[in-house]
Amino acid sequence: MNNAYKKYIPFRQIPLPDRKWPQNTITKAPVWCSVDLRDGNQALVDPMNLEEKLNFFQMLVDVGFKEIEIGFPSASETEYEICRTLIERDLIPDDVTIQVLVQAREHLIRKTFDAIHGAKNVIVHFYNSTSTLQRKIVFRTDMDGVIDIAVDAAKLIRKLTEKEVSETNMNIRYEYSPESFSGTEVENSVRICDEVLETLGAAPEKKVIINLPDTVEMCTPNTYADQIEYCIRNMKHRDSAIISLHPHNDRGTGVAATELALLAGAERVEGTLFGNGERTGNVDIVTLALNMYSQGVDPQLDFSDIRHVREVYEHCTSMKVPPRQPYAGDLVFTAFSGSHQDAIKKGVDAMKAHDKPYWEVPYLPIDPADIGRAYEPVIRINSQSGKGGAAFVMQQSFGFQLPKAMQAEFGAVVKQACDEAGRELLPEEVYGLFSKEYLEVKSPYNLKAYKLAEENEDEENAEGSGAVSFSGNLRFHHTDHPVSAVGNGPVDAFFRALAQVSIRDYSFVTYQEHAISRGSDSKAVSYIHLKDAQGKDAFGVGIDSNISLASIKGIICAINRSRRAKANQ
């Protein structure tokens, strides 16, 4: 980029050596105000129509927003219409306050008051730009001239409010924004906010919202926090103000800037769902709220069905939530890396085993189930996946709890299939590999007819008590071989029966079993671990409604797989 960077002026830092915000912690949710229907809407290629705005408004109410900026009614007939429709159709709940935006210009203010006539609870949000650059280039005036604009607007708004309240008893609150606050000298921001507060008659019992917007994100988040703390410290009428934030995301740090500004003492946040807005967008309220949630703070917003919120957002705005968008993106709870998959599986297993009251799963900052994503694939399988990933999919999707000793073997099978396919494998394809590798193995030994019986006829004979007999038909080399034997359990009896046809070179290591379905039709799965005469591991899987027969099927599966492996060497 050569030396072009030299034309940019570094942002002036705030003289605040004794700043307090770095020692603070966010312990409660701010007042949230959605500006999706105004700031977000004006940034769309095709702004929402009336029906879409009404649908979006209802979704915001359902999520729990108590303050919603519905538009800029003086800007166009469409914006005016949405305001009137919400009021005349009585679509605004009594505990929800609508907010309308207006420039500090007389004719626009008067039209705005026409638009809100008859509403119950309204915030009239007026603004004028105050930044050094705007004063020099756009308005060509000094700070005194900018203050006069704001004060004149405040006088008119207060006068129109008194008239409206006397006629309708409407609850009208005020909000003022020194637009481009982040590019305004902090001492000038304090001056203009104090002047406006005095003009509006703000008092501790009748607070005015002072919104300090990061209209264009121009500095690092810590500097924005310094600006907020400076203003809070130096405003004469701080006790009569609610300090609000309206951050944008030009530097990609809107969420961080908002969180640090909350540490600095701000009490209210204006933003949009998924960060929609001008240029790189507004601050993302979903991310902010769920960040708080992950720290044990109730965000006072309900994102328990984030998929529905996303569906309404995408339908009404024609925007798409990116796959890596925090919390809501398709891939944010998905692990492809083998080490990540293994850690997630162990975390989930530990939670179940110990019934822990706290969420402690590596790589998952919150439980996906809390936002309605419990049944989406947390682990997906590709060539980067490891043994834990394949085991997790088999457990979560199909109910198989593969023993740890067996996971590496099956993981290698899945990894080879991924490499050959050159793509991600779906859960059904992983199950197909499992079935082919373990459940469909019928050679060289095919166990056909078989049965087990307990030998308990003589209860006084200790030697006979508890003995089990096995009889069956083992087909190999195109010939049926009847076998039968008695042992001190099903596995022992079956091994004795196998010895009758010279299958003796396998020793039993261990087995694991569990149910894979519920109710009267439940089946059991048995995982068998054998070693051959050379000490090599052989794993098998058997499924049957009888757990003993499932173990026998698992043994013959392990032997078949071992013989197949030797034949392929």
C-alpha cells in the first residue's frame, strides 16, 4: 500500500489517566432498544414494506424488547404509514414504548408529532451532528452554532409535548443524540448535552436519554469507553440523564466497544439483530445479549428459539446471517477438528456422568440447546475429524456409545472414507460405514440357527446351578457345522462351542453393552474386544433383543473381522 497510510490522522486519545472502567464488570443487562425498523431498515437494498415491518415488530415484541425505534416518520410517507398503522391498529403493547427519530429541524419535528398522535408511550429522539469534521465541512459553523440548533429543537419539542399531553395524556419521553459523538471533542459533547438537558427540563425524577453514538467507529474500543466515562464524570446534570449507546461497526469492534462502554457506566444500548445497519452495520444485540448470558447474566431478551428469530429477520430484510455469525450462524456450534471433537465429546460425557449444575464443555461457550439448537449437528465429519468425532455422531444421532478402545479403529475407517470422498460425510453416511464395518459382517463364519438355555434343573447341585448351554449352526467353507457346549455363562459356552470347530486362537478381553431403543421393542448392543494369538485387537458389535445373544453376535463379528483383516494382509 506504499505510503498512503500517512494521509490518515491518528485518533486523539482521551485525557483520563484515572479511568475506572477497566476494573468494572457487567452484572446486569442494559435497557435494550432495537433500531432494526429504522437504522437497520434504511440500510437495506430494498427496505421492508408495511407487512414485513409489522411482522418484524411483532417478533421484536416477542423477544422482549420494551423500546423499539419504529422509524423516521418525517422522512417519507412509508415511514409515516408504519407509525400510524401501529398506533391506529392498536398493535403496540402497553408495556412497549415506540421511538421515533427526527432531525433537529422545525418542519420535521412538527410532522413527527403529527405521526405519533394517539400513541400511549413514545420516545421522541432528536439529533444534530456535532463532530469537528461535520462543523467544518457540512455546516460551516462553530460549536456555538451547533448548540443553538440543538437547543432550538429542544424548545420546540418541549412545547409540542406540553400541547400533546394536555390533549391526549400521552407519555412522551425525550432522547437527544449529538450525532457523530465519537468524532466530537469530549468537552464539546458535555457542553451540548448539558444545554439540551436544561432546555428540556430534565430532572432526576424525569430523566432524558442522552445517546452518545459511535456513529462512525473511529477508534479502539477502550477509547470509546474513555469518551463515555469522561462525559459521565463531567456532565453537570448526570443525575437527570440515562446514558445510552448507539455503536456502529466500522472497525469490526462494535460489540467490544459497547461492552467496554457499559463498563464505563452506560445504561442503555441501541442496536440491531445480527448487526444490520449502515456500512458494516450497527452493534449486534444478539451477540451482546448472549455474551452476557454466557457469563451468568440474564440479558432480559428471549433468544431461546434463535432459528425463528433468524428466519423472520432473513425473510423481512432479504439479508443472510453468515455461517460464522456468533451464536446464530450455521457453523458456530460445529466442530470439524479432531481435537475439538474429542474435547467436546469428553465434555458432554462428563456432564452426563456427573450431573453437573454448570455448563463445562470445551469449545462450546454456551449450551446450544439454550437457544434452540440442541438437535443440530455439533460435530460434523470431514477429513480433519478424529476418532472422537465419529463416536460423537454415532452417540448423538443413533444411540451407539462406542468404547474408547474401539473409537480409534472406527475413526480411521471414517477418515479414510472422507479422504476418498473429498467432502464432509453426513451422519447417515457415518452410520452406513459403521453398519458395513460391524453389523453386516457374515463371513467367513455365518452363525445361523442358535439358542441359549440355562441349566438349572438341579437347584441342589451347585455345579449345575447357573450353567448355560449354547447350541447352534455355524456355516463356513460352504458347510453347516452344528456346535453345542455348556459353560458358566453365555460367553464361556459360546467359546467352548467354537473350540469344537477348531476356533481357539482368540482370548476375551472385555465387553460393553447398553440399550439402543426404549420400550418393549428395545434392543441391546454389545461391543466385544478380543485378542488373537499374536496379541492383535479385534473388535465386534452385536445387536439383539437378548443381551446374551447380542454378545455372541459381537464375538463372531470380531472373529470374522480379524480373519478378514488377516486375509487382506
